[in-house]
Amino acid sequence: MKKFVVAVNSDQYRKFILEKRENLLAELRFGDVSFHKNLLKEGEVCLGGGEFEFTEDSLILFGESSDFGRPRFIDENRDLHMTGLRCPEDAVMSKMIYTFKKDYCYPYVGREDIDIKPLIKETFEED
């Protein structure tokens, strides 16, 4: 993944979405955009999104999309909504979590946080 720099435009933020794929696979897609919908192509289906940050060895996904809501990694019974994730190769870090709370206290992983690294089943190189 091209490591994202702070966006030049003040109305752009580091956002991610889960884009629905065939066979219950979802793709993590990242970008510096104003709206989560800017990360989708015509005809694609979004399973929610949020914002992201990198630390030295971690990728932290947090919050929810104003366009699509919370990312649906799991449902209210903590059952997976998908068989796995496709993720850009360069985004795979030693620790990868999703937390709803923006004010997470890393490296603490709370009860509601999701370790997403085990969900990654496929990686790809970005253009």
C-alpha cells in the first residue's frame, strides 16, 4: 500500500471500507477521501467502513462510516459475516484491530474490539 500522507485537502480523511466480494469474501479498501462512497466503484456493495491509522507495527481501524455505518466484520452474535478478507499486501501489519471507539487505548484490546488479522485470507498488490 502506498503509505498515506496527511491529505492536502482539509476535507479529506484516512478512510476504509469493506467492499463485498463473491463467496462471502470482502475487500479492505483504503484511501484519503472526503466520503466513504468515494472508495466504491459503480455497482459495488459496501459492508460499512471507518477511519484508519498506522502505528509502527499496527493498523488500527476505528469508527464508522456516515455513508454505510459500522464495518460488518461480525454480527451482533459475534458470528462472522464473511469467510475472509482480501487486503492490500502492504497494509498487513503484525497487529491489526478494529475498534468502534475512536479514543482507543492501544495496545489494550477491549472486549468489543476485533482482531482482524486472522480474517485475512488473501492479499494483493495495489496498482
